[in-house]
Amino acid sequence: MVVSDPKTGKAQQVSVSGPQANALIGLRIGDEVDGTIIGMPGLKLEIRGGSDRGGAPMRAELPGPVKKRLLLSEGPGFRPKKKGLRKRKLVRGNVVTDDIVQVNMVIKHEGG
């Protein structure tokens, strides 16, 4: 897990495994979770993205736990060098599965 705090602009890495990691399986990008799942009680966290073992990033507009090659012009998974450049890249769907090794989260609000 990578947990970002928008107030301070800092991020910290938290390792989770076992039942903590299993609690995240099936959640989607945009879902809110309680911070007690990853050992941060009193926080509400929102899933913003992640990546799998091969480095393929998760994309919010690709439904399900699939892995596909999409034609991208911007956003997660592709940064064009010139304006108008498009490229077919391998990306993951918006559901957290066993193959996801990094989940990016942001603190929505404290206390709750």
C-alpha cells in the first residue's frame, strides 16, 4: 500500500499481507475503506489506483479484473512525448485482485 496525505503532500508505504490484504480483494478504484484494515485506525481511505506484478497500471475506466491492451493517449500507463501521440499499452482493470502488488490510496478524512 502507498498511502498519500493531501494535507502534508507526503506518502508512506505500508506492507499488508494475509487477512488484511484479503479484505481489499474485490474492491474498485474509488471505493472508500476504513483505515483499520491496514493498521491506521480513525482514517477513511479512498483507492486511487495500483499496479500488478508486471508493472501494468490499473485504470478506472476499464471494468473488472481484466488485463487488456488499450489504445491510450494520456493518463495512467502512458505519457505521450508529443501532442496527439497514441499508443497501445497493457493495463489492468479497476478491481483489486490477487495479482495487484501495489494499491495507491489517499486519506479522505480523519476520524470516522
